[in-house]
Amino acid sequence: MHSALNNFYYFGICHYCKSTSAELRRCSACKVVAYCSRDHQKLDWHNHRELCKVITFTLVNDEILTNSFEDWVSYRLTIQQKWISLLKRRLQPFECQMWMFPRVCNWCYTKLNLTDCPKCYNAAYCSNEHCISDQVIHKKYCNALKLCMNIDCYLTKFKSYPEVDTKLVISLPELPQDMNELLSRLYLCTEKNGESDIWKSLVSDALCPGSVISYAIQESSCNYTFNHKCVIHLVGAATAEATADWILTSELLLHTFNDINEVLFILIGPEALDMCENFDLCDCCKWKGKKVSLKVYKALYHDVVEMIEKPNMVVALNCGLHEFEERNCDEWYSSIPFMLLPETPFVFTSYTHEEMLKDIKYIKRIIPDVESHIVVSHNNPFASLRPIRDWCTKDIPIFYSNAFITIIKMTFSF
Ligand SMILES: [Zn+2]
Ligand SMILES: [Zn+2]
Ligand SMILES: [Zn+2]
Ligand SMILES: [Zn+2]
Ligand SMILES: [Zn+2]
């Protein structure tokens, strides 16, 4: 049952069919998963049995006596470690979500006497009092939490992102102001499967890398001199680059910047995934002789950079530079000097404002006067609109990919 698209967990839906229902029955042993019917519980049992034992062993009668968020974070990390050591294997994504987002009171973290938020099924409360105490914060995120769940359910049902007609993208006269404007132009004339919020979230996700690159070209007056060819290095490429729609990305670039004749995307990173490298461009682009190609290097940037074509722009999406410093396994440190070339914009995105500041501080270790080379550093107008659940940030249960953008452009080598 747990295919790649069905690999998620929410405490408020049937763990087997992912339907929402007011009358869920929880597994009496672990109380973590719930089912809409006895049938679905039976059908899921052979999948759930192994983990159920482990959860029961670690969770039951283990009432959390804290209402500090920091303790709640470390409590869950302990649970994660216990599960890994008992299962003797890595946890699957849905299993991780079980320790990250368990059903506890959203205010005091107790597991007793809970009632779910009837709107999102993603928050629970032990009492009316705690529900009221949490309202100011929860009201801001209730819809996004529900959307998060609806998107996962949508993908289970339809198995893929909604398709966007390339014709709509190529008819854009210029790069719109922001993601919302881009989507509303595409949305008006598109066949939709279900809700518009789901459509917008997923399409924004697919268009995100392309629109970030287009926006960065526009804001940094990037030069693509030689034969009007634009070479873009995507460093630290991983899953976001794999789910991006590269045909839409290419068309968006070629039609918003008429003077680009050729685009070469080079994806570099130890986690980069192999991808199709041939793009069938629109008739107009074909007629003009425009070309787009994509190469993937499964390697660290500084190991391959000398062998590949020089970039006109270097891009690192959701790179989390600062995390590497904290974890002390610093692969970026050796790569960064290669990314900061004279007159070549280095573009990176961060999930939050705080992370953006930490990322800039990280680069400051290598280039002490980095601030004087920053062209752009603010909210990204082309951030993804797909909400992602956050388990470890107090009062902010949702974040978005590429939410903040920084562009650095050095005028000289250092
Ligand atoms: Zn069910
Ligand atoms: Zn169970
Ligand atoms: Zn409570
Ligand atoms: Zn809610
Ligand atoms: Zn075209």
C-alpha cells in the first residue's frame, strides 16, 4: 500500500484509504494510526504490525510531562532513536511523520482525552481551554495544514502533478510579478482536477525552480554573452530539481528572455537524480533554432567544476548552507569559492528569513565583505505555494520551499 506517492501519515485520516471521517477507530495497541472501518484496519494490519509493536513498546504509558516546546522536540528525537534501534533499519517517510506529528494536545502535549480540530484534523486538544489558548496561532495555519493533507491525498489519487499546457506559458508577454500572477494567468484557461488551492500549490512547486531562475536573471542583469547561450549550474541538486517541470522552465526562460538562444542546465550534487535530457520545445522556439539541454553530475561541485562548461549563473535551491556548519560535515565550504565567480550571479534560496540570515553569515566566513556584493536578499516573489509541515519550529508549523532569495554578484575575483 505504501507506494512512493502514498508514503505519508496524518493522525486525523484513515491510514489505509486516507479518507477523512468523523468516526475514525484508532489502533487499540499503539493509538497512532486510525481507520475509517474495521475492513481497512484488517487490510492494513500486515503493513502496520511490525511498527505497531515498536510504537507500543516505546509510547504506551509514556505520558509526556512537559509543556515546553524544547522538551517536546527532544522527546520526539528520543522516540525516533528508539524506533530506529528497535527496527534496525532507517525509517520510511510516513514513519518519520509518525514521530514528528503524533496526536497530542497542540497546547500541552498530553495524549489523553483529545478532540481533533474539526476543520483540518491536524491539531488536537485535551480541553476547550487549551483549544482557545492555541487559537491565535492555529487559526493562521489551520487552512495550510489542511491543504498539506489534501495535496498528499490528491497525489495518491491522481498519481501525478496536474499538467500545465506549455502553450499557456509561451503566451506570457513577460515574466509576471510573482507566483500568484503567474498562476492566475495559467489557471484561468486550464482544466482543473478538483480544488484550485491544490492545483496552485502543485503547479507552483513544478514552476518554482524555473521562475526563480528567470527572476534571478531579470534582477541580476545576468550576462549570457557567448552565442546568446546561458549556462546554469544547479548546485546541490536533489528531489526538488527532479520534480521540477523542465520543459515549462525552459519555455518560461526562452520566452521571457527573447535574446537567449540556448540554455544548458547542469545539475550537480551527490543526491542529483538522473533525468531525461531531451526537450521538445514549442514550434516557435524550434523555428528560431533555440535549444535546451540538461546534464546531471552525481558529484560534489568542487570535484567536477573544472571539467564542465563555465556558468553564467550558479543556483542553489533550499541549500541550507548554515545547517552544514552546524552538523560539521561541511561539503559546501570547499565548493563556495568556485560558485562565486566575477560577474556571475550566485543565487540561493532559503526556507525562512532566519535561515537566510544564517546562510549569508555562513558565506561571510569565506568572503568577509559579502554584504557589499548582495544584489537581492528578501522574500522570494516566486516561492512555492505548497505548504510543508514543520515539526521543530515553535509556533510555525508550516514552511514553503524557496521562500527567500539571495543573489550575490562579485565584480572581481577574490
Ligand atoms: Zn479507510
Ligand atoms: Zn497500532
Ligand atoms: Zn492540552
Ligand atoms: Zn485546524
Ligand atoms: Zn518556446
